[in-house]
Amino acid sequence: MALPSYTETRYRIWHYFYIAICTFVFFFLIAPLFVIFPLSFNAEEFLVFSEGMKRLDPDAFSFRWYHEMVYGTKNPWGLAAKNSFIIAIFATIGSIILGTLAALGLSSRHMPYKGLIMAVLISPMIVPLIISGVAIFFFMAKVGLAATHTGIVLAHIILGTPFVVITVTATLSGFDHSVTRAASSLGSNPVNTFMKITLPLILPGVISGGLFAFVTSFDEVVVVLFLAGLENTTIPVQMWTGLREQLSPTILAVATCLIILSTLILVTAELLRRRSERLRGINR
Amino acid sequence: MSSETKQILTTDGIPLEVSLKKAEKKNKIKAFLLVAPLLLFLFITYVFPIGEMFTRSVDDRMVTNMLPKTFKAMESWDGKELPPEEVFTAFYSDFKFLVENETQGKLGQRLNKEKNGFNTITKKLMRLIKRNKIDESQSIKEQIMKIHKRWANVEYWQAIKRTAPPYTMAKYLKGMDMYFAADGSIAQVDEDRRIHRILWLRTLEIALFVTIFCFLMGYPIAHLLATLPMKYSNLLMICVLLPFWTSLLVRTASWMILLQTQGVVNDFFVLIGLVADDNRPTMMYNKVGTYVAMTQILLPFMVLPLYSVMKTISPSLMRAGKSLGGTPFVAFWKVYFPLTIPGIGAGCLLVFILAIGYYITPALVGGASGTLISNQIAYHMKATLDWSFASAMGLMLLSGVLVIYWIYNKLVGVDNIKLG
């Protein structure tokens, strides 16, 4: 963004102003995440930077809260983490299967009422979570699935499928259908064609949709708050209770772990997106 | 004869047109069958339950079912003066049945909502019935009226009559701070008790301002990301995507740490001398906290659609504008800005839709003055257990969201939503 030498002074000033605004916004976006890191190593029990930490005194830092998170007495994080992973994994699998099938149907040019059906399939992403939570709670209570893992998994499949549908239809939009016709003309049956030809080509889209579904489930708290009993507590529910009731630095230790996890997921998603664009021949 | 000669047959003798139509139909069914599992799943677990929320929100069969004889007897009562003896007798017999099953408490509570003071007088009646103090051989009307002067007040009987229809829109009126007055007309609640209208307005206000803030902050950085060379923009894109992928609760937690009175932001203000150390402003548990946290959390949803539109605008258009004599400002305003309007529409609608239904962040950093309509719905679901009212408010919110969703679909198309 170097300015040409003939730029007038007022545009020069404007340009630096613009850069300053952008720097501020990027800082605003990313800085809050980094405040959690140092504070999670706080040796004291408060959620503020102690005098020792400001002086960078090594005694003011400790792994105390990470230790508490893993070995603490009566601590809920172990159960919560186990539940979160189990629920998220099953919800992701369900979302991927239902979402991919639907996306395959939707991107066929023979599909009737495409717009309307797409609008219905995407709606769980648009409808406020609190309303989804109320509706799903009424349903699960009626069929006796409230306060069960199954109920929460089903709820998260509802919330996760829109992401899979969107990413897979996006991948299929650049899909060359003549390759599947070629496979069929060479004697392959539809299932075989899907497994050997279509799936490998749309796999980046499927996986990135799956990542969205995983994160949605892993991070979802509103619906779980309605559905979960004590046994079904998840990491977000524990964080929610923690933030409302007793603000302990253990939460920051958990939050740090979650930031690391999301960084890993982000990197995977980005690599997949680039690979998918390469495969579809989109060069930017 | 000419049409017959033009008809083309396939190898098995069927006209090509028919055969093609058949194949077309088969393909349609095939495509639909692929979508069917998800569609069916969503209809059963999601769409119908939302529809059921409507039934629940208007359902008022409880009293109807509890006082069947009373309402039958009331059919011939004009509702102007005290009801005749038959109504009292019917009510007595219905109520006695409830007392025997010990369900009269629910009736008292429900009627108390309709008119204050019912709880006391139904309890009095219940005690007398339990002690067999009512002589059924004499006039029930006289005896009931003697229990409490309210039983002799026609307004209380009118209130019972109002609960007769099995369906009521009362919950929706309550959501807008209105109610059915004694004569059946719609009235406003007292000015100092209009809490719901304040909440609706506040929800709209916060959603609107968060959208504006997101736009003002998102537009410049989306522009920067779209115009920078790839290797720099990829790095900066992480600043947008990392918060996007990070848990909502983690981001809210970090704002709670930053904005607290002894927090980093206040420390900074004290350091640069903006505020005195003993006079730190409260930035959390009020609207400020909600605005700041929601803007940061929803900003990626503004930047990503803007970025994907700006990426498609060729830089030579701006150069052309400038070479034709426009200053950079004119070129931007007349050429670049109009081209980004689809992205602005998409981003603003998305942020607005998400903001209007926000629950977690306002509940944690909003305090009393920063909570939104969603928090009220959750409160009625969990604390007061008035599920029909929660359903009614939810559906009122939903109808607003669906209107915006419809506009969004018309303008952007749901199939054009881009993620990441």
C-alpha cells in the first residue's frame, strides 16, 4: 500500500488515517483473545493483572489453574470435556451425512422448489438460538429425550446441518458433472460413482462443513442449557455457570485451551479451503 | 399428418417426448429423495415444534377443562349483572370436583392472573367445602356470596367468563404490554409497568447500533483485506477468522476481564490520564458492555460478506474513475461504493438478524440495562415457567426475524451465504 510520490498532502493524511483505523479495528478484533493467555497463568485468585505480573516477576506466574483444571477436587471439567467431545463428534457425523446428501440433491438441476427447500434447510442458522432452544426443548421433552446425550446430539445435528449444506453446495457449484456421467457410462453403479468419484472431489467441502458443525456443537450453550441435566453438562455450560457465579481463573485456563483448539481448527479449515480452490481450479 | 411424421420415437417405440419427460421425472424424484431425510428430520424435530409453540402460546384450555359445567351455564348469562343461581350451582359443583382432586390451586392462580384477588376467595371457598360447611339443600348463590364480598362482585364473574374460550391472544397482548379489559376491549397497562415495550425497543436499538458499528469498523478492514497483496491479506485475515472460530463464551469472558472496573481498559484509561484512578467508569453490566462485546463478536459476520464482494471489484475501475478526472474521494463514492452495496446488504442483514436474537453475551455483560428480549424469553422459560408466554414472545421475535430473512433471501439469496 505504498503511496505514489505525487500524492497530495491531504490524501496522504487521509491514507495514514485509514491505516490507523484499520490497525485499531484489527487490534479490537484480536487483542481481547490475548488478554486471556497471561491471566490464565496468574498465581493469584483474581481476574486482574497483579502488581507482580505487571513487573513480570516470575513468582507471580504459575500453572496453578491448569493444575486445578485437570486435578481439582470436585471439578466438572473432566466430565464436561468428555461430554462435549462425544456430543460434538456424533453431531458432526450426523450433520455430515444428512447435510451432504441434501446438498447433493439440492445441486441437481432437476431439484424442484430449490429456493424454498434451501430456505428451510438453512433456517436453523438464522432463527435466534433462544427460539430454537425453546422449540427443541418442547419436542425433546415430549419424546422423552430431554436431559439425554441423544437429545443434545439430535439438537446439534439440527443446528449443524446448515453449515454442511452451505459448504458442500458451494463445493458442488464448481463440480464438473461430466466426470460422474463418464463413470456411469463406464459401468459404475451410482454408489460406486459417489464413493470413488464424487466424494473425493467434494471432500474438502465436506470436511470444512464438518468442522463448522463440530465447532457449532462444541461451542453451543443456549440449547444445551435447556436440554442438559447435571450428567450432560458440557464445557460451554460449565463456562456459562462459571462466568455467572464464581469467576475463577480456572475458566481462563480452559479458555486458553479452547483458543488453542480453535487455532488448530482455523488452520485446518484454511488449508482445506485453499486445497478445495486449487482442486476446483479457482486461482486468485 | 405433419405432426405424426415429426414425432420421433426411441428405440423401444415410445415417443421421445414421453420418454424424456419420464426420465426428467425420475431425476426429480432422485434429487428429492436425497434431500428428503434431512427435510423430514428438520420437519419433525424443528419446524413442527416451532408450530407447536404457537398452539402453546394461544392455548387456554386449562380453565375451560376445569369448569365445564360453569361455562355451559354461563352461556345464557348476559354478563351484566350477577349470574343466576344455576351458574353458582354449576360453579360450586365444578369447584367441588376440583377440591376433591386437589387441583383447585391451579385454577386460583390462573384466575388470579385474570383478576387480582381470586386466590384468596377460591382458598376460602375451598376450606369451607373441605369442612362440609356448604349446605347443598339451600341456595348455593346466597352461601357463596356470604363467603367473601368479592364473590358478590360481578367483575369477578365476568373474569371467569373471559377465560371460557379455549384459545386466547392474551399472551401476545401481554408481550406488547396490553391486556383484555373487563369489557373485552384491549387496554394498555400502566405507563410504569410497560417493561416489554422497553425491551423490544432496546433490542431493536442495540441490534441497529451494533449493525452500524460493525459496518463502520468492518468496511475499512474489508477494503484493506481486499486490496492488499495476497501474502499480507492472508495474515490479516487470521485476525478476522480466529475470533470467528473461537468460542463465544471465551470471547465474552475476555470482555468481562477487559471491561471490569479494575480491568485492563480502565487501567489504560487511568494510565493515559483520561479518568482518575478513584473514578473508574463502569463499562460492564450495562449497555456499554453489550455494545462493545457484541460488536467485536459479530464483526467477522460483517467483514466476510463485504470482503467476498470487494474481492470481485477490479482495481482498474477505481483507476479509470481517477483518470477520468475524479478525485480519489469522488472515484470511491461514485464507482467503488455502489459496487459494494450487495456486500453491505448481506453483511448488515446478517449482523442484524444475529444481534436481534442474542442471548449469551447480553446475559453475561449486559446487566439489567443491557438485556434483550431473548433474556426475557429465557427468564420465563426457566424462572417463572410461563411457557406459553415465552412461546408467544419467541414467535413475535421469530416473525420479525423471518421478515428480515425473507428480505435477505430476496436480496442476497440464502444459497449465496459464504462461510470463511
